[in-house]
Amino acid sequence: MSALDKQDRLPRYAFLDENRARDIAQATREGIYNLLPTERFWQERQPYLHKHGYQLRPRYLPGWQPSWRGTRIDPTYCEDSIMLINFEVIDARRGDDDRLVAIKTVLNDSEESRIASYLSSITDTQNHCVPVYEILPDPFDPSYSLMVMSYLRPCQDPPLSTIGDIIEFVNQTLQGLVFMHKHGVAHRDIAFENIMVDAASLYPDGHHPVRRWFSPDGAHEVTPLPRAGRSITYYYIDFGLSLRFPPGTTPSAIGRVGRDKDAPELSSTVAYDPFKIDIFALGNLYSQEFEQKYNSMQFLVPLIEKMRRTSPASRPTALELLAQWEEIRADLRESLYRWRLGSKSEPAIERMFNDTFAVAREGIYHLKKFVV
């Protein structure tokens, strides 16, 4: 897009006054917006990735020059000013279908890449492990590879807004845990940060891969559609601490590893069952992120209590938990799915107002069904 075309599309507030434009021009000349050393890592690999069908953003093209140079446009509203946040991973577009992907640098033959590729290769409706499309050898460092995966967002971005959102999250994450354990893999680092979501259906016009709350050009804020009634999929990521056990072997591990270290049996010297750690960690996530934060979460309590039992031997398996969850879910009334998430810290007057609005919305929902 030319500078003139860009100016025609931008709002008035994206333009700087003369003094501020002069300051930005000086800062640009001084290199304030230059690629960081960690970004140059990806710029060097751009031709190689392009050869393999992956297009990086303009900022990482060889010879890149800031698009705002010589204009009064605020760099904040220029897509090529947006730097990476996690320098181990970069976003790209796949050439054959323009799909957003994430490319991560990983050690060759690492447990992470082996396990992620193995799980991704299995076709199963319960598979909620990040899809891995291919692993390319790094063109400069023979000890590393570039793992191409599905582009995903943090699982709470955009925020969950209804009880149905939580029900679907629990359903998919339990299915995913059953799948991993069935295939002999203990994740060992289950936490909110390691569960992500493919939320493309919530952004029909797309969004920027780094500045996720903005349009693909990074210039305009975007509003996601509600999750209810739309196809979104949650995925487990980051298998850097994971272990895979062949059939017939006894699962055993040592080490106080992972983000969640609340499981009582975690030890650096005494072996424990890592599958039971996964059960505890997922139960802890349900407790801390949902049951302790929101109202109307009583239906989760029986599940959480079993998952967080002190004795590992008394915790159910993932398959047993999924069966119990399906029984719980079958007894939930339909209207509960559409009920808003009310924070336990919400002031009483605010709760009353929001609940009244939710009741009115539920009434409109039923009225529409009756009219139709």
C-alpha cells in the first residue's frame, strides 16, 4: 500500500502536528524504530521462509524502510512499526491459502518438537494439541529447526463472557487431556498460558497477529463476535517439559517443574506419576480461573474436588473425569449456557443491574424463538 493510499484510510488522530512529526522523523533517523537484534534473526531467514511458502510481514523484508518516513503519520498506526513480543515465535502468512501461522525456533530433535509433531499427526476428534504443519531445518544454525504451527491466541483473549464459554472450555480441555494421556504423553506444564485458542471465527475480517485487538493493518480497533454459537477450538501448546511413555511402561518423573507447583507430590528427588500431576494442574486451573472468580460455578465443584485430591492414587484418570463431566453437563439447563459470567468481586449494585439486563436478554431470546 502506498503512503497516499494509507493516508486516505487513516483516521484524523493518526496524523501528527508539525512539531511532533519533526520529533518522530528525528527519532526514526536515530534508529529508535530499527529492527532489534532478535528481529534481525527473522529478517535473515525471510528469503528462506518465502522460498518455502511463508510470507513475513513487511517489517522483516530485506532492506525494509519505515513506511511513515516523509509523512506526518504517527508510527503507532503503521503496521510495520509493530515489533515482536515473543522473539522465539514469529507470525507469517502461508502462501497457498493466506492462512496465519506461527513459526517457532526449536532445538533439533528436541522432546518438544518430537512430541508436538507426534500428537499433531494423529487424526482424532479429541485431539486438542497445537497443529504442526511442518518442521524446516534452520538455514544458518544446524542445531535448530523452524517449527510451523497454527496461529493461536491466548485462551482468554477475547475474555470469556458466558457460562457456556466456560462449559465449552472445560469440555475441550478434558477431551484434549484424555487424548494426550491415551497416547502416552504427560504434558507436565498445564496452565492458562499453555492453552490457546483458534478464534478466527470471532474476527471475520481478521486481526493483527501481534496487536491482536487491532485490524490486520494495525490501524483500527476491532471488536470480536461473541463465542456462543461459533466454532472455536482450544489447544494445548508448549511440550517442552512433556514426557512420552511407551505402552506397558510405568509413568514416572522427578522434578518440581511447570508453572503450577501446587500438587503435593511434586519432588526433585522422589518419583511421581506425571499423569496425575496433569490431572491436578487442570483441576487447579478450573478452580483458580473459574470457580474462585465467578458466580454460578457450583457445577464445577465436584469435578475440581476429585482432580485436586491430595493423594494422587485417589484422583480419577482423565477418561474417568471426562465421563463424569459429560454426566454433569447433561444435567445443566440450556439457559445456563447463555448466562453472563458474573465476577465474585462485582459490587452488589452492579451485579443487580447486569443480572437484570441478562434476564431481559434471555427473555428476548425466548421471544424470538416463539415468533420464529
